[in-house]
Amino acid sequence: MKIGIPKEIKIKEKRVSCTPGGARMLVQQGHQVMVQQGAGEGSGFADELYREIGATIVPTAADAWSADMVIKVKEPQPEEYDFLRPNLVLFTYLHLAAEPELTRRLVESRTCGIAYETVEVGHRRPLLEPMSEIAGRMSAIVGAYYLSEARGGKGVLLGGVPGVLPGNVLVLGGGTSGVNAGRTAAGLGAAVTILEVDLERMRFLDLTLEHSASTLYSNEQNLLERLASVDLLIGAVLVPGAAAPKLIRRDMLKMMKPGSVFVDIAIDQGGCAETSRPTSHDDPVYTEHGILHYCVTNMPGAYARTATQALTNATMPYALKLANLGVERALELMPDLRRGLNTYCGSVVYPAVAEANGLPCAQPFGK
């Protein structure tokens, strides 16, 4: 199979979808790997490293996209829509609940779109977890940074100092990103509370965080009672494949003190606040109702080398199955990978994506 690794073109996106080590695995299985020139440089992987393991360096995005399967990091950007076509297998993060135009183009082009974020093993999202871990840890770090008065925040040091109480961090959601946000904020010395609805998950959090963070059942009353004292609010909610629920209304946001910071990790799925809108690493924050909003849609891209290595570790076993078996056979044999299928033969085939975009949901392969 011909496999394309195009250079990412989203703003400040320096990740690449496959390390030289991952490309070596594909080449060793007899596949032709076509890496766009410069694709790995932002993550510290020079073209020569790919050449040494037998990959082909191609000069243009069109060359990389001409492959049978394209492996990416982020969803196709508008400039890449014309590369979508029948019989193309696209393996990447798609987040289609927040991308109606991309959904339409994938359907119209009859592209087979397999989304990392909806691949499911049990209750786990193995291809989403590595980036959720990075985004969660990063949310506490950037939140602490923007709390400084010099960056427009209220001037609260999350860890406090002797004789001064630490800052208060409230995390919405106790999943992978939420627990990593809570752990990192607690490591900075903050007083951390994680809101969660799953009682078993709260027991897990209580054990793993070793009382460095408190858990609280997530309902509107508990949220309202804590907003006035929050310095850093982190949105880490996830409904797989679907638009994020709007847990924070405008009137609720006004309860927070001016200069507080809100980091919305859920912005890839539309964000969990009415005031959330996508931002980029070039212009990451804006202020509404006196609250700094950080809503960067590709947070892990800031740590491109670590993120690229973690992503390749997770995706490569699935990429190898797709390449070795072909898409239909791989999806037939691997139910977890089949749950990643979002668009196929001109239809949306993932229910939450169909609902979010107001489209019918078909059954792949007529089953």
C-alpha cells in the first residue's frame, strides 16, 4: 500500500503523524511510505532520517495525498479539501461534530474517514489518550502562566507561598485530560477540585491522586457554588464523537472574578462554554466578561516532539493493520478500529457525528 505523510498546515502545528521509527515498521512490511519534504522538521525529525529507513521524500502535499492511505495529525484544513477523493483512507483526528463543512466534504468526496478520537477499546479511547494527557498537563501550566498580572490575569500564584493560600483550580470532568490537569495543578501546589458524574471514576480519582485533589459530584448547584472562588477553570469534558455540552453559560461565567482564567480543552469538540471559540497558538487568548479564555484547538502541538512520539506509539498498530489487511478487512476484524469509522462511501456512519451535523447515519458495509 502507498501511505502518505503530509506536512501539517494548521497554524503552529509542528507535529507529524509518523516518526521515522513508525515509518520503518511500515516499510519493513513492504509498504511505500511517502513523506512530504519537511513534514517532520517541526518535531525534530529531519528528512534524512526518513530516507535512511527507506521512506520516499516527496516535494509537495499533492504527492503525499496521492497515496492510498493518508495518515495525519489534525483534520484536513480548507486548503486540503480538494485532496479528498473516493477510495482514499484518511486516518487522523477529525472532530467532525465541530466541523460541519469538513463533514460535508468528506461525504461528498466519498472519503473513508477514520477518526483517532472515536477508536474505542472498552471504555478507553487509546488514540485520544496520549494527546489528552498532554493537553491536561498543559492546561494547568498555561493557566498558571496567564494568571500572572503581566499576562492579564488576577495575579494569583497557584502554589501560594508560606502565609498565603494557594490558588483554586476547578476541573470539569475526571477523564484522561481532567485527571492530568488535576495532577499537574496539584503538583504546582494549587487547591484542586475535580467535578465528575461517574461515582466509580471518582473513587479511582480519589485513590490515584492520593488526596492531592478533591472530587465533587458534577451538577449545576455544586458548580455555581464554586465559581466565585475559582482562579483557574479547566474544561475537560468529553462526549466521544459528539459536541461538548455547554456546561458554562454566560451568566455563570460572570460569577467568576475578573482576571480569572478559563482553559477549554474541549474546544476541539466545540467547547464546553457558551463563550468558547477556537483560538490558535499565534493568538491563544481573548477576554469575555473579564475572564481570560484559552481555547487553542491543537494544544499538544506546542510540545510537538513529545506529542509526535506519543501519538505514533498509539496509532502505529492500527495503521499497520489497515495497511496490511486493507480497510474493509481491518475494520471487519477489529471492532475497536471500526468504531473509529466516521465517514464511508458517501455517508456518515458514526451516530454522534450524524446527530451533531443533522445528517442521517448509515450502516457501513450494509450491516
